[in-house]
Amino acid sequence: MHFDILTLFPGLFDCVFEESIVRRAVDAGLVSIAIHNIRDYALDKHHVTDDTPYGGGGGMVMKPEPILGALEAVVGAELVARQKATGNVEVPIVLLTPAGRLFRQEIARQYERHGRVVLICGRYEGVDERVSALAVTDEISIGDYVLSGGEIPAMAIVEAVTRLVPGVLGDMRAVIEDSHASGLLEYPHYTRPAEFRGLGVPPILLSGDHARVARWRREQALRRTLERRPDLLEGADLSDADRRFLARLRAERSE
Ligand code: ADE
């Protein structure tokens, strides 16, 4: 899996990619990350990357030429143009913006299947719209809040996609059981000690009965999802037993 990241602040990525899972994935040759400084592609002698907005108003807008120049240098002008002309995405070119569609596990899976993705980190008030018109194939937000730029969202995407690359996580069960992997939030976890500050562990987890543990976990995941993110239940993969359990929970709540 290869990531190209276009940013005005390459240094922000140093420590995040030098630790933990992403670092191990890079060291193992399963993932590669290239960070490109948009400023290097500014055409004028002062390397200006932003300008005031047409129509007035506050703030600055990122100029289109440096970003397009960087994209064409990184993936090639033909690919950029071809994707826009045909609508067939070979390498997703993603603009991080609070105005994008919401990032989800399913999008992480799609990016992993592409094998390569380009992430453009917007800054200031925004990016000149012609970058999207000419090159971007996907505009993504990581949540309904505003950050100062797309760098942290890009880190989040790199991490979410890296976890899905085969071989990156030793235990693939962790991927399968993650929150969102099955469309539900994850069940609660416990480890030793069996009692901590007066709080025990659900006895079923100590029973050794794997089938009952699996059913309990499933029901906890359903209960949590109903309580915290009921919107997810519509798209989740539910069995008849799941539906019966949810109906019972809903009935209990309305009593
Ligand atoms: N840039 C600023 N805020 C953002 C967000 N929530 N998601 C993606 N990019 C952003």
C-alpha cells in the first residue's frame, strides 16, 4: 500500500509515522509513505501557496497551481486527466476538507483495495475549487468539526487503511472484530484483575463457554450501537437473532 501526502507542513507527520503500527508496517515493507511539500511546487520566487479570496471575505485560499503541479509530478498529468475524463478511479485523489463526505470503515477498505491513495491536506479557509474540478476524485471529512488543516485527518486515514493491509496486524481477528468492521460498535473488553476497585468482570466471560461468550459479545455490541449510534443499525449485517434481540431492547426501553 502506498500513500502520497501533499502538505504545507511535512514535519507534522514525523513523530506519528515513526511509532507503532504504521512504523512497523513501513519497516516490514507492507506500506510506503511519501510526503510532498506543496510549497516546492509554487511557481513564483517567493513560493507563495495562498492568496485572498475572490469576492472578498476573510482568510486565505490555497492557490491551485502548486497543488496541481504537485499532483502531476507525483502521479503524472495523464493519470490525473484520465481519471477526470473517464470517471474511472485508478488512484483515489482525496482532498481532506470539512465539506467532504464522512470517512467510514468502508471507505478505508476501498482505499486499501486500490493499493495507492493520494491525500491532499487543505489549510487556511479552503482550497481553490478548480483543484477539485481538475483532479480530486473524493472529498473527505473525518467528522463534523473544523480542524486547522487536513494533516490530522490524513494521519487518521493512513492509520485506518494501514490496519487493513494484509500482514500488518498479527492477529486478523482484531480487524474482523473491530468497531465498525461489522457495521456495529465493538463490545466491551476486560482483562485481569478479575476485580478492580470493587468492580468485577461479567461472569459469562469467566465461564469458558465460547458460544455463550460470543452471543453475549454480539448482544453487547447491538446494545451499544442502539444506545450510541442507532443510525449504524440500518446498514449493519443483522441475523434474525440480532433483530429479535433489538426488538426486545426497544420494547424494554419504551416500557
Ligand atoms: N480539515 C479541517 N477540518 C477537517 C475535517 N473535519 N475533516 C477533514 N479535513 C478537515
